[in-house]
Amino acid sequence: MSAVRQSYKEQITKRTLLIYTVLFIGMMAAVLGAYFLSAGASFIWTTDGYTQHYLLFHDYLEKLRALFNGQGFAMWDWTIGMGADVIQSYGYYVIGDPFVYLGLLFPESMTEFAYHALIFLRIWSIGAVFLLYARKMQFSHQAGLVGSILYAFANYGIFSMSRHPFFVLPLIWYPLLCLGVEKILKKESSAVFTLAVTLSAVSNFYFFYKLTILILLYAVVRYFMIYKATQAFWQAFLRTTIAYIIGLMIAAVVFIPIVYGFLNSSRSPGGIEINWFIYPLEYYLALFKHAISPGSYFWTIGGFSLLSFVALVSVKKNAGFNAIKIILTVLTVFLLFPFFGSFMNGLSGPYNRFSFVFAFFMALAGAYLIDQNGRFAPNAKMKSALLLAGYTLLSLLAFVFPEVLTSYMLVPVLIGWAFWWVMFSAKVTDNVSRNRMILSLVVLNMGLNTAAYYYPFGGNMISNVLDYGTVDDLYEQALGGLEQSESSDLTNRDGEVNRVGVTYADDQIKNQLIYLDTRGLNAYLSISNGRVSEFARAMEISTYQTIQPLRNGVDDRTELNQFLGVQSIITSTENEPLLPYGYEVIETNSDETFIKAETANTYPFAYAVDQGIAESDLMKRNALEREALLSKGVILEDAAFKKSQLAPMDTEPVTEELAYNLTVSEETPVKLENQRYITQGKGINLTLTVERPELMNNAELYVRLNGLKYHPLNESPLLRQQTNYRVNASNGESGKSVYQADRLSFSSYFYRESMLINLGYAEERTDNQVQIQFNRPGEYEIDHISLHAKPIDSEQLNQEAADRKERAMEISTFEQGRVEGTINSAGSEMLVTTTPYSTGWQATINGEAVDPVKVNLGFVGLPLVEGENTVTLTYQTPLLKLGAVISILGLLLLGANQFFYKRK
């Protein structure tokens, strides 16, 4: 992509980098000064920023400080949900991000400042690596400055810096990868490409997948457009492939364990109900709107300067610039069809997060334009004027259709006309003056785009972030200060290992227990243990989400809470009616906003059982019966159960299905057709009148909807129609709801074929009716609605808990990633724990290695021997040692590769 030769062409030097840095600091200060100083806002998004990004950044730095202080680095952390692998859980966010480690340069008291400083450093680095690439490609000093501002301030990075800061990284790695490819194609050292691959693979496997495809596209186009005559294709391909493999090998110590964790996580590709050949029509309109102004639709993000679009029709033909246009054409085709979006997203929903790459090539287009020195392609003035006229019309239509267009578009359009005048006016004849004027307009353009995203006159991101300096206080008060401190031995006051739970209403509690160093149930992470998800889905926990398997606890179900060792439940005072049976309030915080309830019936962390059931037999029963069987014995995979000598489990039904009469509310017209409910009104209201209401007393009451399907009225693939809905169920004053996510909300979507809703326990119910409401108009299919009463017997609960405690393992050591204890067994027994199952767990009994087995659909179990069992459980991240060996081999190969290159 060597630029057009000029009579005067100042090269990119350290001076260029210095001027870029001054411009960057000035722009950020001018644009975001009021944001931080006057408004006191932060870059911590109230959703993922608060619950994931800053929290994990803070906690990981604490773990690193502990490592450097000689306390070691635990690979398992009991405060991540029910306990989880640290590398697998944190690898998506912080472990491979080199900027995170710079946080150690700041004192612990300045962690929030460090978080923000490193965000700005990432954005600065986007422009800096562009200059590195542009210098190799012989762009001029002026072109480098313009391109670096266009690239650093394109909306993808600006959008991500407050929402998902590590999403900025691929904008940094991609120019380095391109630089590495160029050096290989020029028959220079492949080390840059190898190291760029390593950085990409270590930092985030998700974006590494996209980067691999995108760099392949770059390499192929560049080879056939520029380098075909200089070397054989197989030679270029072989050198690039070897360098890529070596880079991936060096990254293996992190990359392999994290990919293994992903493949065994609760996430899986596919399953998205969408037309793979066409997006809703409004998406295509958004492509034009967001191309020049801030915004996102399916993560297609533009925010480019019209200077880049003008460049595409104004630069004279040359091989390097033609390569840009070919690549942009291919990428644009990718944006037009959901199939390609899904392919680029790992065969999941068509989120076009690969759109970051457009910023690079649009910035290159702008740089090429600068180096034209006023000599443009034929008809460039007319073509660019027509392009600007089209965007002018579109921006004016925003005043007529404000619901689909934004009036802010007029601002970048006016700046676009200013670009046009500077480029083609006969009054501007000096190239240096022209370039300076264009640079000034670029700074204005991209600065205003940044402001438009953050301030109320545009995207108003400022309304969706926390105030600076408040985040730590919010974490500390997440449970009103009532959580137990477990920083010493991770056991409670009576020596047992238990957990803290929440209620159905506490959906705001996600990862805060990590900060509070408290064991709980829920974690909100992109990679979570697939075995926990398997358990949650088998139990049909109504609040289940793909990346939050135990979201909001376990729907206030008594036996599940007790089985999982939830001794304490902390919740807001108004949520007291949601407490499961047997949990009594023992404490209220000072301002009476939170309560803490406890029960004596929690199961111990590890205990022995002598009877069991095969998974296939268990899954023939309903979820409430499965739950009840957890208290009777152990559930094993079929092959393991056949090998065991456990006695068969008593599987008598424990729930009563209630007969009822169904009526449909006359307030909203509803048409019934073969179990289909169709309404044009606000929703559907159903009333189930129980024929024998006495069966609901002294019991938990459940509603189960099976075979659910929803379709909008007059469904069309060309229109975006909301497919999310909420089912509300109530009995008297007790009510809950379950949410079905929109099929286009790909991160949170999964199809709920059934819903099981716990309406709580009542000693005596005064209302014999259950109300069910569907909140959205449309067509609902429901195969079956059932009501279940699950009797609660206090004496039975006490006895079951006492039996488990009598057979509990006596724990002598309970640390991160290590558990030791002793237990006596009469033989033919299984040790059951509520430790999430992973192949990383290793065990010994009496010094002999024993293979852990998966029990109870997702937890670690061990076969016991007759007599005394001294049990040791230790954890090591799966494939970490293999990854380390491969990384060492990769480093050796890199050295050898460089040695032979220099010997040539």
C-alpha cells in the first residue's frame, strides 16, 4: 500500500507520534473534560462495567498482588459463583490483556483511577500502532496524523471504552498483524507477525477467531494485488502459516485452557431463530445512519468521517488502494447477510463485532487521500459531491423521521462539505495548508462524534455510567453489609462450609460476592461451568440464563437452597415474603434496608450416601421430583451407576398435580385454536381455579408451562418485531414472572420451551385461583399448563439435613483449590459434594489417586472405600501444563526460525 509519490513528503517519525499524542490528549480533554470534571461521571457502565469489567479488573489485580507477595495464585476461587476456575473465568476479560498488568503500577487505593487511565492508554495505542503500520507503508507525516486520528476516534473504540474496554484490543492487534504480513510478503522477518498472533491469541480467544479470518483476507488480497510477481504463493503461504502456528504455540499456556473452558461452558453455538439471509429492513437503514454518526445495530459500528468515504471515490487508482476497496467490498457483503455475521461470530447469533476492522481500512483511505497532494481521480469532485448530497438528504430526513434517523447526522455532513471545499477549491493551492486544514476538520469531526456518543444531545452514555468514586461503596453495600467475612479460612463460625444466597427479586446481584469475598451461587461471566448450567436446566430453575445459570439464586426453592448449602439468605427488607420455608430472619442492617435469614437444615459441603439413581431414570421425572431425589441419594451417569454398588433409590412421587378449571379473561379478546392463544390486545390473562384447594396448604405451589412458542402478529422477516415477553403468575399476594428474551438479543437469548414458577410456601392459602398473564399481544402456543403442590414437612426436612450432617466429611482444610477431610464408610458409598465438576479436580483417598466422578448432574463425587477415608481434593486448570509445554516449544521454534532467517 505504498502511497503515491510526492514532490515533498515528510516521513513518519517520532515527531509524528508526539504530535499525535498532543492531539489525542487535547481532544480527550476538550471532549470529556466536562464529562469527568463537571458531571463527575466515570467510564464504568452501570450494567457490565459494574458487574464484570471493573470488578474483575479489581479482583485480578488483588490476586496478582497476592502472588507477588508470596501468597501464590489459586487456580480455583470459591467466590466465583459456586466456585470456578480462575483462568477460565477471567481469561475472556483480563488475564491476556497486557494493559491490565500496568494496573500494578498504581497503589491499590487508586485502582479506579488506574482502570480509567488504562482505558485511555488503550485508545491512544490504537492510533500509535496505526502510525507504526503507516510508517512501514511509507505514508507521509501528514497522512499518518490524519489516519491515526480517524482510526483512534472511530466509534468502535469510543463505544467500547466504556461498555467493554477489552473490546478495544483487536483494534490494536489488527494493524500489528497486517504489519507482520507485510514484512513476510516483503521477505523480511516473520517475528512481528508471530508476536502479533501471540498477543491476539492470549488477549481474547473470541476476537482471535475474527482476527484470524480478517488477517487471512488481508494477506490473500495483498498477495494477489501487490506481491504475486515477487514470490510463489506456496512460499508466502508456508512462511505465514509457520509464523502463525508458532505464535499460537507461544500463546498456548493461556489459549488452550481458556478454549477448553469455553468448549465445556454453558454457551454453545447455534440455536438462534433468525432468518439467515436477510436482516430486518431497519438494520440496512442503520448502516447508512451509523456510518457517519455514533450508534450500533447488531454491533455494526461505524462513526467514520465522510473524508474516508470521499477518499473511496477520489483517490487515483493504484494497487494498494484497490486492495483496500476490495477488502472493504468483501467486508460490506459480510454485513449484508446474517449468515456471514453468524460465521464471523463463531456460528452464534449474527453480532457483527468484526466491524472494528472497517475503522482501520477507512482510516487508511483517509491517509491515501492526504498523500494525493491535490491530484485526484477523474470526476472525483462530482462523485464526492453526489455522495455528500445523498448524506445531506438523509440527514435532513432526520427532522421528518426522528424515530429512525438522528438529527446529529447533519453535523458530520456539514463537516463533510467543508472537507470537499478544502480538497477541490481553487483557493487552496498549497498542499501543506490543505493537509493542515483537513487535519483540523478531522479533529473536529471525530471529537464531535465522541461527544455525541457520551453527552445528552446524542447517545447520552453519560446517563448509563456510575458516578466516579462510587463503585467500591456500591459493592460493599450490595448486601447491606450483612455478609460474613470469609477472608481467613473460608468457613463459617461453626466450622461448616456454607454459602450465602439471595432471593428471586435480587437480579442485581451478579458478581458482587467476588468483591465481598463471600461464597454464593451466582456468577455472571461469559464463560461459566457447563455442568452448573446442566444442573440448573435439569431443575428448570426459572431465572436461568445462559451466562448466569443460577441467576437470582434458585427461585426460592426450599430443598434446592438446602441441598446447595445455602445457610444464609441476604436480601432487601421488602423481599422477606420471598424467603423459602425454614429461613428465619436473624439480623437487620443498621438502616433496616437489608435482612439476613438463616436455616439449620443446610446440607454439608461433603457427605456420604449409599443409594443412587441413573441420570436417564431421573430425567424421566419432572423437575420437582428430580429436586426431591437429591435429598435421597446420588444421581450418577448411567455407566457410572452400573459400575457402582449403590442401592437403588426410593423414587416415589413427592408432588401432587392439581386439577383445575381454566377460564380466559374477557377483558382482552382472545381466540383459542388447538392450544393456541391469539390476542390483538395487551396480552392474555388466564385463571386456573383449583378444584381441591386444600392440597395447596402446607406446600410450595408451582406453575409449569410446557411446549411454549410465541409468534408476533403478522410476522415478517423484513420487520423487526419484538419476540420477548414476560409470563406473570400469581396466587393471592404471591407472584413472580419469567422472562423470555428477544430472539435477536443474542447474548442473553435461549429458547424457554417450558417455565416452572415457584409461587412460594403457604401454611393455609386463602385464594384457590392462580392467575397467569402473558404481557405481549401475539400468538402463543402452550401444550400444557400444570399446577403442582409440593408438600413441606418440617420434621422430614430436619431429619434429612440431620442424616446428611451425620454422614458429613470432617473438613480439616478448605482453601482455594484444596479441600482435605476425613470420613468413615461402611463401603459401597459415594462421597457427594456441591463442588462444580471439572476435569481439573484431582483426588486421593488414603494417599491413592482416585478419579472424581460427576454426581447430581454437575458436581464432584468420589467412590469411598470401606473404613476411614482421608480425602484430598486439589485443583489445577485443565490443560495448563500441556499449554505451558507447547508455549516453551513455541518460544524455541521462534528462536530457531529467527536464527535460520538471519543465516540466509
